[in-house]
Amino acid sequence: MDRIWVLAETGEQGPTPLTLELLAAARGLAPRVEAVAWGPGTASIAGVLGEHGASRVYDVGDLAGALPGAPVAAAMAALVERGERPDAVLFPASYDGRDVAGRLSVRLDRPVLTNVTGLSVRDGSLVTEHPVFGGAQIVHARFTGEGPGIYVVRAKSFAAASAGGAAAEVVAAPAGDVGPTGAARIVERHAEEASGPKLDEAAVVVSGGRGLGSADSYALVEELARLLHGAPGASRAIVDAGWVPYSHQVGQTGKTVKPTLYVGWGISGATQRLVGMKGAKSIVAINKDREAPIFSVADLGVVGDVHKVLPALIEALRSRS
Amino acid sequence: MHVVVCVKQIPDPAAPGSLRKDTLTLDRSGKLVMDDSDSYGVEMALQLASGVDGSEVTLVSMAPGSETSGLRTALAMGAADAILVSDDALAGSDALSTAKVLAAAIRRAEPDLVIAATESTDGYTGTLPVQVAELLGMPSVTFAKRVSTDGTTIKVERQTEAGYDDVECPLPAVVTVTAGVVEPRYPSFKGIMAAKSKRIDVLGLADLGIDAAEVGSRGAREEVLDVADAEARGGGEIVVDEGDGAQRIVAFLEQLKVI
Ligand SMILES: Cc1cc2nc3c(=O)[nH]c(=O)nc-3n(C[C@H](O)[C@H](O)[C@H](O)COP(=O)(O)OP(=O)(O)OC[C@H]3O[C@@H](n4cnc5c(N)ncnc54)[C@H](O)[C@@H]3O)c2cc1C
Ligand SMILES: Nc1ncnc2c1ncn2[C@@H]1O[C@H](COP(=O)(O)O)[C@@H](O)[C@H]1O
């Protein structure tokens, strides 16, 4: 393991937390780590990327509103064709990360390993960890063909840490013409406003599920989150039902949270749910069904009705402050 | 407008999943059903097709044993016909091989729009539809939560970290939809009866001109090394609320020093 690439995504405040987690992972596996980024501000994030271990950042440049999947994959494939040969490419398990990984897979004719939650080197090859059955079991896998291996890594699998490196060298890596594959254009962006700590960074996450019974009851979940200085989360069932925006979803298709405390109200704890919150330090679950799977991971489980316990808890906390 | 929907047929998710001891892959023997995730794609396709004159919906699936029961469910919802790729040599295919097979089948249908789910219930790699798009030379818009089309362009509200983006894209294109975007219809009795006589083309690898050595377990370029039990969380305390549930939680929070 000699050289690893990391797809670097930029958010409002520079590289996303997951990008920094991937850089930390890569640093632990190979001596040479390089990033690939796009957008108008790559030069301005070269400092942070370098600090977290990237010696170089390939800059695909401003995509003028195009979705990144096709152009960024094309730019990476062009680099490989020019003789830049990473042993592995790490992608964040994000919307755009998965798009670029899928397209690069076809361009390089290499399969992709997704839902990776751990990486280690065994006998010279990179071995992946994948949680199955809600994280009850871990599958170890690896690529057998020629490299580079393509890996899509889940959030919170590694801890980000500064390595104190110098700013990464910025090298232009334009995509060139990608024809019709690059024709999807963003015409407008919409942000759903949120107050309080961000769901995937909060120390306390209070989540609600279908057991709340109605959209109105979700206000109680938000209220409890506020009282505990945490963020409100949701199960997919109530996101699909339109009670809360998707940005609140915790789980396989939503956010991965690793708070100090997670409290779940009326959530069954399906496997796709558990992989998103099982890493919490302490878990409290309230469900009227004694057999609900969430109780198998709870430190404190309360078999009861959310409509009784939740208002009583809010009342108790209010009277303390 | 010709809309193709990818429909994966999977083991009943209600039955507990298990790994085969010999290959360490998911046990896919037994009867298959339509992946629930794809019912949203089928519904979306039917709705979009009904808005553009002269439209039709074709299903495409790759599944072992010439399995059609999941396809019949989607035909009963209103799709016109289906293409099924089934070949013994496909067992053990990785996602890229599956994408190559599906892309070859989809190309035959000459679609204007291809719809898939963002991720399947049993495999959830979530990369397959984009691989198909790249193989077909088409643009793709993943994570669509709202879609409209006039037959030449699609407009999509695409989920993002912060909210959503309005995305526009000329056809042909690949779109992936998330669960909950539309309410899948229940097949009517008439639909179920009509589905029985709808056409399902069953193709093998030779029909698609794909070399059997490049797909399936022979062509797979990844292997499972072992499966280990995850570190179990210590069994916690379960209490039944007898009016003291909230107090028990307060005590627990105090102990954690959260309050
Ligand atoms: C590919 C795929 C990806 C998925 N990704 C995610 C994901 O990211 N996140 C996610 O959450 N899910 C995900 N799911 C869905 C998941 O499988 C479950 O369907 C979902 O988590 C269920 O949500 P729920 O627990 O709110 O609802 P339910 O399963 O309906 O559970 C409701 C619970 O509330 C309890 N209850 C009811 N009334 C009360 C009451 N008055 N008081 C107390 N308890 C009560 C019930 O006993 C039950 O346990 C995914 C599924 C698939 C197939
Ligand atoms: N064998 C298959 N047959 C038809 N469609 C499939 C198949 N495999 C995957 N798909 C489609 O691609 C989506 C993503 O699959 P996956 O990559 O397994 O998460 C699925 O939800 C389906 O819409």
C-alpha cells in the first residue's frame, strides 16, 4: 500500500467531516495520500487538506452547475491513464461520493466495495469491514483483481485528526468533455433551515419513529432535544410519511450518528436503522413492544407508551431548570 | 416516451437473512419477491408515462431461476412488459457485472428514461444505477424526491445534505428514486389478471453477447474473507413503565452527567 486517493467534498465550512475522516484513514494505511476535489475554492482548502495528511490535491475545477458524478470520475480516470496510479481510492458514502465512485468503477473497469466501516492491511492487501444484519456481524472482504480498488466508506468509521502537514500542492486535473453523461445541471439550491447542533455532530441525539403516532408529536421530540442541547433525528418511516425533512433521517440511507447519548422514541430498531446509531456511547429506548429489536442495543429500555413517558420526561426536565 | 424501470427480485425481507456457509454470500435460494424499494420506481414510471402521450413502461430485472413473480407484481401495477435476464453463469456477480448485464438488457429497450431505486434492500451497494448510466453513456440524477417530465427533459428535486437541489437534465437519462417519493398503487384484481398474459422476454448471456467468464463468480474481482460476530453491546436494563418511566430516564441521564 503505497498511495491512496481520497475524494474530498467541500461543504459550507471547507472539507466535510467525512472527508477528514477518510484522510485520517488513508494516512494510517499508506505513506502517500492525495485528494481529488472540485468546485471554485479548491485552492482555499489546500491548507486543511494538507494539515490532515494530503500532500497533493488534484483540482477538477469549477463544474458550472453540473452534477459532479461524470466529470469528476472522468478527471480521475484521465489521471490514471496519464500514469498516476493510486492503490486505492476512498470515497465518502455521500450523494456525490457514490455517484463519482460508480462512474469511476465503469471507467476503470474495477468493482466497488460499498458500506465500508473499517480498513486494514492484511498480507499486503487492503481488507474491508462491512456491517451486516444491522451490525450484528462483520464481513471482511477484499479485491482480488488488479487495482486500484474503489471503496465507499461510511461516516464515523474513522476519527478525523490533524497531522500538522503543510498545505497540499494544487495540481489542475480538468475533466475534459464528458458528452451527454455530464448533462445534468443544478439550477437552484434549497437549504432547509435548522437550529441547534448538527445531527451528525451533536453529543445528544433524540430520535422519533412511527410510534409517535402523528407528525404533531414530533414537536415533543424537538423539545426534548432542545432541553438536552441535542439534535432531533427521525426514522425513515416518518421521513417517508412526510412528518419531518429527510435531513433528520438516521440510518443506512440517512446520517450516521455517534453521540454520547441517543434516545429513541417509538422506533422499532430495524437493521437499516441500527447501523446508523449503534455506535452511540449510551442508548435509551422507549417502545411499547417488549420485543422491539432496539431493546437489544439499549443500555436503558423503557417498555411504555411514548405519549405518557415523553411528556412526563419533558415536564421533569423543565422543573429542574 | 419509453420508460424502463429496474426491478430487483429479492428473498422475502421479512424472513431473517442468513449467509451461506460455503460462499459467505447472502442466501438467495427460495422464492423471490419484488424489492419494495422498486415499487416506488414502478409507480413513478407509471405516473410520468401517463403524463406524456404514447408512453410505455418496460421492466428490466436480473434474477436466478427465471424468477418472474416479482415482475408479475409490477406488471399488475400497470407496466406493459418486461425483460428478465437469467443465466446460471450469473450466480455470484458483483455489482459492476450486474450493471453490465442490466445495461445490455436496457439498451435493447431503447429507453428515454431509466428509473431505479437509490439502493436495494438486500444488496444496498447503491452504485448500480450510476454504473448503468455510465455504461449507457447517459447522465444520471440520483436521490430524486420529486420528478416531472415533458418527454424531452426531466426536472428533479434531488436530496442533499442541506435540503434539496433543483436539477434539470435532457433525456435519455437515469434517475434513482428514494422510498416515499410516491405512494405505490396496489395492483387491482383486473391488473393481476392482465399481468398473467403480459410479455416477459427471458434472455440469457448469449442473447446479450456477454462472455460468461466475465460475470458471475468467475468474473467477480472481490472476495469475502470471513464473517465475524460484532462486539455485542452489553445487555442493558429493561424496565416496564409503571408511571415511573420518566424518572428512570432522569436517573440514567444524571448518572451519565448529561443533566
Ligand atoms: C434499503 C433500505 C434502507 C433503509 N434505511 C433506513 C434508514 O436510513 N433509517 C431508518 O430509520 N430506516 C431505514 N430503513 C427502514 C427500516 O427498515 C424501518 O422500516 C424503519 O426504520 C422503521 O421506522 P420506525 O421504527 O419509526 O417504524 P416502525 O417499524 O413502524 O416501528 C414503530 C415502533 O413504535 C412502537 N410504538 C408504536 N406505538 C407506540 C407508543 N404509543 N409508544 C411507544 N412505542 C410505540 C412500535 O412497537 C414499533 O416498534 C431502510 C429500509 C431499507 C429497505
Ligand atoms: N438484479 C437486479 N435487477 C434489476 N434491478 C436491479 C438489480 N440489482 C440492482 N437493481 C436496481 O439498482 C438499484 C440499486 O441496487 P444496489 O446497487 O444493489 O443497491 C436497485 O434498487 C434496483 O432498482
